[in-house]
Amino acid sequence: MSDLSKMESRKMSYRVDGEFFIITFTDPQTLNSLSGTDFLYLARLLEIAETCESVSFTVLQSTGRFFSAGADISHISKVQKAAQQDPTGMLGKWLAEFASRNVFVTHTFASHSKILVCCLNGPAVGLTAALVMLCDIVYSMNDKVYLMFPFANLALVTEGALSVTLPMKLGYNVAHEILMFAKPVTYHQLIDKVIVRNYMLSDTETFNSQVLSDLQEKTSGLHHDSIINMKELLKRPILSELKRANIDEVADAMKYWVQSLPQQRFQEIGMKKRKHKF
């Protein structure tokens, strides 16, 4: 637990309620955007959940009107300035800040043994949206939710093993159009393929509470080991593909970070000179 306290993030909290390990994004003012350190903390929380023998489900919740707006642009700017002064140069700095972090975070989600439940209260963008695609069960608060993968707009490639999960869940040709043109993935594209139930609510706190209540009722009397074992069986055929995609995606993206292309485009977004195609 000492390592966890050193990494503590002001943007998320966690608690254990019976067999549920609940992680909540708690920074609605920034639309729950996450820095590199925040993503590492999120992965560390999954590791803590992994060690809790009483836990069968790891539940991701959020606050406000966005699940998560993805990367914290201000953090990327700070890292870029540090990279310009780092003796290892762009390659060394972004290997540490991007490559190793993304590999670790994606691997932790892909290999997590507990059932990953996402309570999608609003839009999710970028790596966070890719992590939603790695969840086992996704509930939506209403039909206003969407996922956004703006990698082509950011001079990047897919992250979070999305090159496997997106075509697998939505279809090969649909995945191409979404990624090539940076199109948002609407609720109507997600329902019954990624989203398993729409709660048709307008208040995030009520939604989070209702999902947890329903999960407690649904899991009452079920056998813990059976749940974990069945997830392992369902994931086994694709786990090696997820791990391969994770490495390939990070390796292919490094050249763009070294050339400072994503950094420039994130800066343009911060200055409102560039927009995502919502």
C-alpha cells in the first residue's frame, strides 16, 4: 500500500464494497482528463483489486457529464518541455512517458482477472475510450454517451489494444471508417455490441448507485470462483492477440512522439486551433 500512497491521484478514488472494487473518476471540472501519472495510478488500482481475494468485480465509475476526456493536455505540454531539456532527448523521455506507461496500463487491463464493469455516464475519449473497450460489461447512463478515438487527428495510431477490440466488437469495415476519419462511435453503434444495457437516466450519481445495486442483486448467491474462471475461459482465445497489439501499437506510435507531431496537435487543441470531430 505504500507504493499506492506515493502515487495517489486527486482525480480518482477507490473503495471496496463486498465483492466490488469501485474506482471513481472524481475531477468533473476537467471532464475527468487524466495525466500519465493518473493512468499509472489507475493501473495500480487494478493491481490492488487483483490481490483482494474477496473481490470478483472491478467497477469503473465517473462523475459529471464526461466519463473521461482522455489525456490531460497540460501534462503533455509539461512533458514536452522537460523532453527538450532531457539529455536522453525525445526518444528517452517519451519512452518513459508514453511507451512504458501505455504498455503497462493496457497490459494491466487486458490481463485483469476480475470482471471489469464500466459505468459509462458520458463520452470517453482516446486511451480512456480504448480501456472501455477492454471492459467485460459496459452499462450506459443514457443514449447520449459515445466513444471517441481521435488518433488520426492527433498524428497517432491506436492505443489500448484497440486494433483488436474495435474490429472484434464492431466489425472490421466499421472499425476502419471510425479510425480513418476519427468519427465518434455513437450509442446506437455501441448498444448490444459493447453496451449491454441503457439505464435511461440523467443523473450520474443516481446511475452509479443503481448499477451497483443491480450488480449486488444479480450476483447474490453466485459462486465466486466460477465467475472468475469463466472470464478466464472467455478471454483465453484473444489474450495473446491483445498483448501483441499492445506492443505493436506503442512501437508504431513512438516515431510520431519523437517527431513531436502529437505534441503539436495537442497544443493546437489547447489553443482551440484544432477540434475533434464530435
